[in-house]
Amino acid sequence: MNIPNSLTLFRIVLIPVLVALFYWPEAHTYFLTAAVFAVAAATDWLDGYLARKLGQSTPLGAFLDPVADKLMVAVALALLIERYEAAWFTVPAVIIIGREIVISALREWMAELGKRTSVAVSYLGKVKTSAQMVAIFGWLLVSPDSDGYLYYANIITLYTAAVLTLWSMVIYLHAAWPDLRDTAGN
């Protein structure tokens, strides 16, 4: 077990902590859930950085890191869908969750074909992830009764993340299309 893998496992352990704090019946839990999510987002960046810097990339880490990311994002969005109970929130959240499932399946399929590198994480994917993390952090931080600058900034950030999510999915599907088309005919 190395430091990057330990950070990834820590991120997975933070998921039930996030859920417990989300339902904790105290007013200050908005700040606490946002803080837990921020720590998880920071460890996402840090484990990748340390794996490269220390030369500690492992097959386990390559598997667990995206799983931890997708679990944290999906769980946080599911909690927030319950909090906001509105189509304007649910639609972009479902786009984000759905894309994560599609791209995970696509990467698995391409790995089966020995062509995983054609759908490797791109710069746009990193920007998309950053936008998602900022949006989710912002929504965890505010109460549904909020109205003001942060609330409207969160709406813009959530929709920006959803657009980037769709855009990156189209790019990944386009890159994989020749292989998908060829295997569909066999």
C-alpha cells in the first residue's frame, strides 16, 4: 500500500462520512459536508500528483482512483437531487451521473479491445472534473433556502459542468467510434 492508494481509499471512506453529515440534523452541516467533499476533491488531485511524482502508479490505483471519483460524485449528486427536488437540478445531475457510467463502460470495453489509450483521460476531462467538483462543493455549501450570489453562481457552475460533461462524452465516443463500429459488425 503506497501513499497515493491510501489517499484513494481514504476518499472512498469519506463517502459514508459525507452521507452521515448530510443527514445530520444540525444547521452547520452544510459547511461540514462541503468541507468533506473538498477534502475528497483535494485527495483526488493529490493522489494522482503523488503517484506520478513518486513513481508509485499501480494497477490497483489506476482501477480505484476513477471508481472513488465516480462514487463520490454520484453519491453527492444523489444527495443533492433529494435536497433540491427540482428538474432544473435533477437534469444536469443525471447528465453528469449518466456520462460517468457511459464513459466507464466505454473505457472497460476499449480495454477489452486493447485500445484503452484511445479513451484515456484528456485535458477536457480534467476541466470537466474540476467544474463538477466546484459545482458540487457549492451546492453542498448552501441551503435550499439560499438566494444570492453564491446560489446563482452554483447554477451557472452546475450547468457549465453538465455541458462540459456532454462535450467530453462526445469526444470520447467519437474517438472510440471506429472500434465500436468495427466490433459491432463482428
